[in-house]
Amino acid sequence: MSPIWVVVTCFLLNGIAEGRKGFGPGEQEWGYIDVRPGAHMFWWLYYVTPPSGEKVNVYKKPLVIWLQGGPGASSTGYGNFEELGPLDLEGNRRNYTWVNDYNVLFIDNPVGSGFSYVENTTAFATTNKQIADDLLKCMKGFLDKFPGFQKVPTYVTAESYGGKMAAELGLVWYKAQKAGSIKSNLSGVALGDSWISPMDSVMSWAPFLLSTGMIDRRGVLAIEKAAVETQRAVDEGRWRAATSLWAYTENVIVNVTGNIDFYNILEKKQPRGRTGRLLPGVRPKVDRDRMLSELMNNGVRNTLGLNVSWGLQSSEVFNILKEDFMKPVVNIVQQLTNQTNLEVFVFTGQLDLIVATLGTVEWVERMFKDVAGWSAPPRRPVVVNNVIEGYLKEYKNFKMYWINRAGHMVPRDNPYATASMLKHLTGSK
């Protein structure tokens, strides 16, 4: 498969965007950066577009990057159409989109995710550090194409496994920026429901499900037995086995709950038997993943003029990273907090199971063990339109947000709390 070269035809007059007409409303740009030989990373930029339609100086607004999880999930697909872009999956305008207030850059990462692709299997990224290096190369290429953004405050935001990648990217980017090897203004990193400490998440599943009434004591014993086996594999450095046992523990949860949504425990789910199949007489729900694939491989792909199939290599991305999947990066977050001047945000949705709040609190509290400045101040409520949408606790450059009425996909589930948090992150008025 030969590389795709997309000519950038963006013109800016006094910071007013005159980009291309892409898919959906607003001025856009998109293209590829060759991050390594045979490895092509796709990005898609939405210039800030206020709901009023007023033309604004895009360089007066922050640049916010979104990284999806998986690994192998697509930012340009899931993040864009399922969570925070201007259009939802059905093609309707979203009531609140990040593009109202910020320039938003979606990156399909690691290579092989979404519209990103590799020419041969040896070009897949195999470690989190390599993923971060690829992303840094992508941002260097992007900022070379759009030098006006080099001084714009830039923030990396992410979800799930994307947070693991974003943490390491933030650290290598900060060091490169300080060394002068990239001209940029990276100012913060926000890690949403992020896979920072996998075993803290896995060990939180049984107590969280018990406390919410989703299982009984028998269910606790079954889940804990599988979780302990997963922990043993991690302790012994059997990382691929640990990934397999993580998946097995999830299957145990599906069995003891009769089928639960790992991304939002209150989501209505259809019952499944022990084989994983729907029970007789149960009609399947609309397959949103299939809808998204059809949208990306037809309307989006044709409009953007791409000749790569969206999602074709995504499953291979996950398989390649099975060795790295269960490895924690708490030390990276700690370095971001203690050794940089970046804003470091961690946010968690109270209804998320796969990266449950309980597990996130565990690694954060351990990171700040014996730090009086963190443990002494109380949390304070996040109030939007006279409603408590969550809670905030902070220490120096580190902030933690508990988001109410939200699962794994916080921007979709609670856009009001997310908007408030973004203003805090970016220092926007």
C-alpha cells in the first residue's frame, strides 16, 4: 500500500481560518504524517467554530488534541462522532461540541488505528514509549504545516488506553519542547478514565459491583478469583498472560451479571447466557459500531478523499500491544506532576466500570502518599447551572475531577461537567 499525500490548502488571514470543506460543518483540515518508514498517522483538525457562526482568530483559542483508547480505537471515529465532535453518529448537530470553544485535533493513534495505517507488520508500535515517540513526530509534522499553532496553548486530552499513551506523550513532548527540538506551547494533559494502573482497575471491579448492587457475595468470589490470577501473572512479569486473564475476568463479570455495560453500568443491556449469546427471543439492539464503520468507510472516507479503509488494522494494533497492555504508567504521571510545569488533570466518571473510580482513587492516593498538601484540603463540588456535576480536588499542578452521571465516555455522558473542566484546564474565561 503506497503512502497517501494530502495537500494542505489552508489560508489564514489575521488568524481567520479558511480551511477546507470537510465532513460536517466548519472549517477543517486533515492529512497524514509519516512517523516512521511504512508508518502513516492520520490527523483531522476542526477549527474553532462558535455556535453564533462568528469568525474568530483561531490562534486566540487553545488547541485541544483528543486521543482514543483501545488500543486501536479511532479518535476520528469514536471521539469525533460518539463523544465530542460537531456531529453525532446519526448526523445530527451535537448540542455541545468542543469545537464551539477550541480548535480540536483528532489523531488516529497508534499507527494502524482508524485511518492510520502501516505498510507491513514490522511498522506497528510495540511499546508505549514508541507510541509516544510516534505521536511527537506527528505533532512536529503538524506544527511544521501549521506554524501559527506553535505558540498556541496546546492540551493533550485522552480517554481509556489513550490516557496511558497521553501521559508518556506529555512527558516526551515536554522534554523536547524544553530542549527546543519542537516549537510548541504544550501546556497540559488531561487523562480521562485512563488505563494508568491496570491492576488497580481490575481489583476494583468486585467491590464496585457489589456496592452498586450488580452482584452478590458469590459474584464477588468469582471475580476476585480471576482478578487474583491476573495479579499473579503481573507480579511474575507474564504480561501477555496477564492480558488474557484480564479478558477472562471480564468474561466472568459478564456471566455473573448476566451482561453488564463496562462503559456505563446504568446502560440498559440485553441478557446473555453463559455462552455469551443473547437469550432466546431477545432481539439485538442497533449495532453502533457497525453504524460507525459504515459512516467512516463511506461518507467520511469519500468526502475526505481517502483510499484507506477505516479500522482495517485496528484489531492487529491491540494484538501487537498485548505485551504492553497491563503495564502501569503511574510513574510517568508522577513525573509529569513533579518534574514539569504542565497542568495534569485526571477525571473519572462515577458509572464507569472498566476504569472504575475506585481503582483510579487507589493509584492517585498512593502517588500522593504522605503529601499533606494533597490529603488535607477537602474536595469541592463542581457546580454548573446550580447543579452539582462532580467534585474537584487539587494540589499544585495536579487536579482530579470526579464526574457525576457519567460513565467511561465522560464528554458524551456529561458535557456540562466536561465543559467546565476544560475551561479550568485551559484557563479560558
